[in-house]
Amino acid sequence: MLSKFDDYPIHQTAEPVFHSATSDHNTYDRFWYNAHARNGSFYFGVGLCRYPNLGILDCSLSLAIEGRQYAFHGSRRAPLEPTDTSVGPFALHILEPMGRHRVAIGPNETGIECDLVFTPHTACVEEGRQTLRNQRHLVMDVTRLDQFGCWEGWIRYDGKRLKVDGHSTFGLKDRSWGIRPVGDAYGGGAPLAEFQAIHFNWMPIHWEDECSLAGWFEDGTGNQWHTDQCFLPRYPKMEDIPGTNDPDSYTWQGTVLHNLTMVPGTRRAASAIVTMQDRSGEVMEVRLEPVLVHRMKGLGYQHPVWGHGKWQGELAIAGESWIDSELDPLALENIHIQQVVKATSGDRVGHGVLEQLHIGPSTTLGFKDWFDGAG
């Protein structure tokens, strides 16, 4: 099956670009974005993902504001043309590769609409390849890139209109692709001996002159089987960015130290001290003060109905909202979160998010079971 990108010299196999290099049904290719006001008054996230071996394209927009969260969900049969990134009223437009992206949702029955443009302030960084296996097969094998920037435009929700100011709304573009659990779980075969505990934290921060990122995966014993630590110069205009890769960006290699103080009865941080450190001996301590919580189920993560890669029919859209204080914080669908945070490091003040996903016991965090809360 030919598609538009077959006219470019980008092929990695003898197959047309349309055909996946693996038949694994967990293959995915995702656009993901977040945004947050400098003062923490709102957060929104956007996702769009193609699952080539499932034949599905799905999307979402989720807004957290004034104690309530609103979500738009969409899903369709994946079009034969991979460059078609529309799902009903939802459309993603790549205005420039590694440059501006536009997300638009036209009028629809959910009452959620938007017209938003992401403009980068940094070059891109490629995170380390994330690979995890169970007893038999790959659970995750992922490449991810990150790019920091700002958002401008508007969102309409619940009869209201939110103006998104490009001078005070920071954000990030996260592109990832490869293999990770999507759609329905594998069935059949001999049962696996045990599940794997997973503890994931991700901390992108916008400082005045640069942006930093720290991310780490831990197992139940506290072993960090993957870490990322990187720094990117921040530019006032997109035209000033020196290219896809910035020669002045740099990465650190080493364990990420962390002291997460949890909200009692939850798996969500009330405060945190994160110490980034390099094997060279350089360190940077970052203190985090959460100001707003966003449940990632609004973007499909662990959602009982709108989970990633679930078949919803030829075309389906839906909207929902909830009051955060009324949720069970230990229900599987509510555990995965991003919190808007104020960050301090010495005299510097930054703004960003802390993402957390904690499933299973943890010797470092004090969890004894799969879904117990902090004491």
C-alpha cells in the first residue's frame, strides 16, 4: 500500500512506509502534548495515535481547570493514508516538521472545541530507548523525542471560552513510537508467573534560559532500569533554534535521586525533591510544589472505555467531565497523573509538570501492595 511519504527517501525496509516492520499488535506511533498556565490555573493535554496493526486512529483533548476536568475522545478506523491525522471534528496539522503544530476541534455534540498552536522554544532531544521484557516477550520498546515550547489559541468547554496566552502558557511536544501495551491484552498461552511493578516519574521544567528533563523508571525494589536527564537551551523565537539537534544541548548519565512526600491515602506527591546527577559529579537539586492535578485517563491512559487502541467503531466521539475531589484516587484509572508544579533550584524558579504512575509495591516509596495508598 503506497502513501504520500513513499515519495521521500526515508525507507528503512523494502516495504512501503504504510507497512509496519513488525506484526506485533502493540505497535504504535503517538503525538502527545501538554500545556499549563504559568500561574497553575489550568492544564490541558492532547493525544493522537495510530496503531498500524490494529487499524485504529484515536485522539483526545483533556482540560483541568477550577477543580473539574473535561475530556474529548475520538476514534476511527485508521485511514489508508498515514498523513491523514483527523478523527471526525478533530484534526492535527504539522505546520512545520519539528516546528509549529496546530490542533483544532470543530463544532460537535460534546461542546468541546479548540484552535491551538504549539510553537517550539527549543530544539529536540531524543530520550534513551526504553526497553522492558517480561518472561516471554517485549512489553515495551520505545523511542521518544521531546521539544519544549508555548501554546496560543482558545478552548471552548461547558459553554465557556478559555483564552490560551502564548506568553504565559508553557508546554511540551512528546513524540513516541515503537511497542508498548495498547488495545486488548494478549490472550492465550500459559499464564505468566507474576506481574511487574512499575514506578514512572517524568519531570520537564521550563527555566528562564533553558529547559530540563528528568525521567526514571523503577521496579518494585527501587532499581532504576531507565533514566533520562537532559538540558536544552531556550530561544526567544522559533527562527533562532539552530536545528532539530542543538549542539549546545547536553545529557547526564546517572541515577536520579528523589524524595517524594505523598498525599496520605494516595499515590500522588504533595511535594518532592529531585536531585539530577551526572557520573561526572555534577548535581542539580530541584524542589517541586504541586499546584494542579490532571488525571491522565482524560487522554486515554487506563481509561475503562476510551483506553488506547480500543475499537470504538468506524467513527466515534464522546465527551465527559468530573470533579477531581470526588474521585477514588487509588482506582487504576485515576492513579496515572500529571501535576503542574512550581520548581525551584537555588535562586532559579521554573514551571513544569511532574508525571507519576505507581502500580505495585515499592521499597523506596513504601507501598506494600498493588494499590495501597501512602500512610
